Amino acid sequence: MARIFYSFALIIISPLIVFYLYILRGKKNQGYRAHFKERFGFVSKSLFTVKTKPLVFHCASVGEVLAATPLIKALQKAHPNLNILITCNTPTGREQILSQFKNTVACSYLPIDFPFATARFLKRIKPQALCILETELWPNLMAISHKKNIPVLVINARLSEKSQQGYQKVAKLTHIIMRSITVLASHNKTDAKRFIELGLETSKSHVTGSIKFDITPSEEQLAKVLNLKQLYSNNERFVWVAGSTHPVEHELVLSAHQELLKKQPNALLIIAPRHPEQFDKVAELLTQSPLSFSRRSQNNYNNEQVLLADTLGELQYLYGAANVSFIGGSLIRRGGHNPLESAAFSVGVITGPHTYNFDHVYPELTKLKGAVVVDSNDELAKQLITFSQNTKACQTLGIKAAQCVTKNQGAIQKTLTIINQYLEPKP
């Protein structure tokens, strides 16, 4: 009954969902209007021409795609003939899938969780299993998959106390979700305990750690970083990256940089807004400011004070080219973003206080002294000035950050062991 009410409510508000995705988001980013039929389960026939049933990975957006990439590539290496479909919710997620995997996987949007759309998607795709990253727990998707005997694997699962409270408010619907899970691989015992308290059978729960720690820069990636260092620093400038910044936060970052320039006139800020629709808005902010800037997309850098990183898929390399990084979404109440892309390249992290989206990462990173927390743009400026004047302290922060990444690796192999149990035998 709870799922019936949920589905009915979705159908009632469906005009608003379509208006939001196609009109509002589509106006800012045309990618939301492309492949729109997939939102209703009308996936392209080219996705299921391969005879073997696909293994489906659902990654909400860019962050989940980047986290899942090493896992999926390890799976491809172990099973070269495995048919893989990766679904997502956003155009940027889709672009990241194509960037990371080219034509080695199929890609589509996950349909909106209307029962008819989800049923159509599953009927057309006929997946051998469904792997859901983190907490993309859609009731109809999971319940219909369970009914069709499609294994539902929730991997790299995390659940904050706040999210747990939210699920408890819709207990009957949450019970359906928990009953539909075949196996759950969580970050730690605390996350596992929260899922069990929501009704997940204890026997279905496994603690594997976070796959986000399993980052090892390749030779190709390190070569790209070296090229960026030569282009933007050449060991002569103090370079800091402000990655995944949001509105309001953009202004705070630019203000901190202006303070830094008073002490280090040669310093360079590389600012990478979280969403592409913010690129031009940040460019306008920079135009109205006293700061000189160039745009990465125009490739016309000439020792400006700010580089606007208005490209996709390069942020981890830009982190690697910096002396220190600031991870956005944390000076405002957005919960922060992934600091491990920076840490993996031995670049230390500065963060604001709001990091609840990564409370499985930041406690360990700060405990091992690979990250420092600031409460305001004034504190951010002071910390940047300190690191610009104390090269050794800045380098030590980066070394500690990389050690934290190495210490917590191993989740991918544990997760692969679980996934392997649900792969169908080769025909």
C-alpha cells in the first residue's frame, strides 16, 4: 500500500518533474533535454543487442561515476566479455561516463521512478544484477527488480544520521526498500548499523570500506599533472585550487584570494565551479572584480591571477597541479564534496565545516592531518597565507593526505568478491 501511495504521488507531480527537468534545468543545460525518452524507460535498442544480459551500475552523477570508475574497470579486467550498462541522472554524469569508458560500456539515464517507466526499463534491459552506488534507493526500481528476481546490490553504501531519520519518517516505504536489497556493502559498521535499524536483514550486510579511497594515479594521469604544473606553476607560483564551488561560495573564494594576493602577489587561484551552468556566472563575477583571469577552455593563459576551470573531467588533474586544494560545498551548507581526488595526488586539503556528505572520509583525513578545517573565508585566507609562506607545512599536509588514502584502500577487491557471486555463468 505504501508503494501505491508513493507511485500515485509521483504521477500526480509528474508535470512538475517534467517541467523542472526539461524546462528549468534544460534551459540552463541543454543536456537535460537530450535522451529525454530514457527518463520514461524508453532506452535505445542498441543498448541491449548484446546477447548476454548486462550488469547495471547506477551512479547518480559525476561524483559517483568517478568513485565507481576504478571498480568498474577492475571488473572489466576480470571479466573482459561482461556487458555493462551505467545509468545516471544528470548530463554531467553522462559526459563523465563517456569520458572514462568511451565505448566499452553502454550508457543511459535511469528512468524516473514511475512504476511503468521502471518496469519498461527492466523489461527491455533484462539485467543480470543491479548495482546501486551509495544511497540511490528508488522504491519502485528496487521493488520491481526484487519481484523479477534481479539481485539488487547496494555498494559503497552510506547513511548519515539525518538520512536515517528521514527514512524512519516513511517507515513502511523504507521497509519495502530494505526488503528488496539482496546484499549491502557499507563504508563502516556505523553505516551498516543504521541500515539494519531501518529493517535490513543483518545477514545481508557487509562492511567493505569506501571504494573512494581506492585511487591510484596512473602514469598517464601523472604525466597530465606534470604538464599542468609546467603550464601554470613551473615551481615559481603558489597555486591553489578551489574545486566544486557553489553560488555564494564563489564570492567567498574570490575574496580569500584577494587577501592572499596582498601577501603573495604571484599566487594563482584555479576555481572550478561544481556545475557547468555556473561557468559564465563566475566569469561575470571575475569580470566585475579587480582580478585578472583567463578561461581554461580558451587555452589562452598568460599569468593571470585566476584561472576559471570551465572544462569537464579535468578537476583531479588540476588538484594534482596545485600546492593545496580547497574542496567546495563546505563553506556553505551543501555537505562538501570528495577530497580524495586531491589527496591521491599528495595535495593537502582545506575544507569548510559543512562536510556531512563525506563524514565517512573527513574524520579520518583530518585525524591523520591530511586536511584542515576553516570556518570562514577569512580563515581560509589566513590558512592559504600560512601555507604559501611555509612550503614544508604545505608539503607535509599533502603527504599525510596521500598516506590516508593508501591506509584505507582495499574496498574495491572486497566489493568485487561480492559482485562476482551474482554474475551469471558465461553462456
